[in-house]
Amino acid sequence: MILDLDRRRRFFAEEIEAVAKLRSPRLVDAFAAVPRERFLPAGPWAVLSDSAEGYVMMAGIRLRPTADADPARVYHNIAVAIDADRQLFNGQPSTIGVWIDTLELAAGARLLHVGAGLGYYTAVMAACVGPHGRVVAYEIDEALAGAAARNLATYETVDLRCGDGAGPLDERFDAVLVNAGVTHPLDTWLDALAPGGRLLLPLTAAMPAMGSTLGKGVVVLVTKETDNSVSARIVAFVAVYSALGVRDPAMDEPIGKALTAGPGRWQAVRKLRRDRHDPDGSCWLHRDGCCFSAM
């Protein structure tokens, strides 16, 4: 059974590699090595039954149960509920896999993960950076953070903390992954990036009228070229649950307007400006001290 599950996990990893066009062999090996079922509630599991398109278009979230508690059931490109009542999920591997791949994690890298959930993708990234790397992970929900700490107890390079990750950080990171929708990158995260470091975050507008905390927006890659130069580019469209405690509600409307400007405007984004300036035609999404700009 162990060998069979190992083979299933390897096939799963290679299927995600093909579906998501992953470039990193380290990430593929990590998907093949980390036991997803250990970072989930006990099976049988509730999985998202909607198509990706239905999920993004807010057609309503529907769940279906797996046939049994065989761990092989979770080695597919599916989102698995970690708290069905609150509609919280261990996200779709091809989606999160692309985000991790974009960070280009190297052996020995230092990583900050905001929104660890039950720790599965934290463990995957810990496997990517290896025994000489370091992962600091935050989860704001106390119950999830407690479970994640237990799940990650054998991962010596992971430091799991309960919190929103907004407080001062006393170290620098080569990569930061924010796993929930925010309205802007926090100064804390930007200041903690080492030169050449990459920050990936979903930039979303909340939609409370839909009766959930789901938001829609874009995934943004921010790269600290030097201490004084920060580049930015839009990676993908996203629908994701909103982060708690770190959003600026005043930005929901400007983000919505920026999104309606269309892909042409998103794709023109090249820089994150942190200097204070008046908005002009080059600004795609302007906020004092944090402006996504075409120049």
C-alpha cells in the first residue's frame, strides 16, 4: 500500500507539472514527496465539485464527498475542504503550484508564507528550499494554526506562528507568498524582501453582496530589484478568500475600477512605486506609498 501510494503521489506530481506547466523540478519532487492527506481532516473528504470556471464566476459553491477515506482520493487536481462549514479549502494544486513556481524557490532560500491553513503548501515549499532553507509561516485562525503546527512538527526548517503576518519582521526573505486576497502589499512584507526577492500576492476586491468573503482580482508578482527599485507584473486572474486584518476597505472600489479597465491596462504594469506622488496616466492602481504603475 505504501509503495502504491508513493507511485500515486509521483503520478499526481507529474500530472500537476503537465497541467500547470511547472518549470521547477524541485517543486515537482516536493509534490511527489509531501503526503497531502496528513494536512487534511480525516477522510472521507468534501471536495469542490464545480468547474474552475464556475468557481471563478461565483456560480455557487457545491461540494461532493469522496467515495471513501483512501488517501489516493486526494491525489487529483482538486480543492479539498479543510472546514466545509466555513467553505475553507486546501486549494487546487495546479493553481497554488503556479504561484509557488513563479517564486523560483532555490535550495537554501528563506521564505515567508502568509495564510498557511493546515500547512500543506507550507510543507511543499519547505521541501523546495530543502534542509538549509527556512520557512516562516503565519496562520491567523487559531484552530487552523494549532493544527498546522502539529502537522508541521517534523519539519525542522518551518516556524509556524499564529497571526496575520502584519507585524514587524526581524529577518529578510528571498520569497514571500500571500495565500489570501489583500488590497495592497504591506510595507512589512516589502521591507523584509532581500534584494532580488519575490513577493506573490492576490490583489482582490471584496464582494460582500455575494454573501461570502470571496474576492476577485489578479495575482501580482513583485520583485525587489534593488532597495530602491521594485518591479511588478500581473500573473493571473484569481478568485480567493479575503485575508483577515490586513485589508484596507477603502481600496475595494479603486481595485474594482482598475480591474474593469481591462487586461490591456493590467498587462502594462511594470513597477511598484513606493514614493508619494499624485496619480497620473501611468498609474493602474494608486495608493499613497504603494502604486502599481506602467512606468
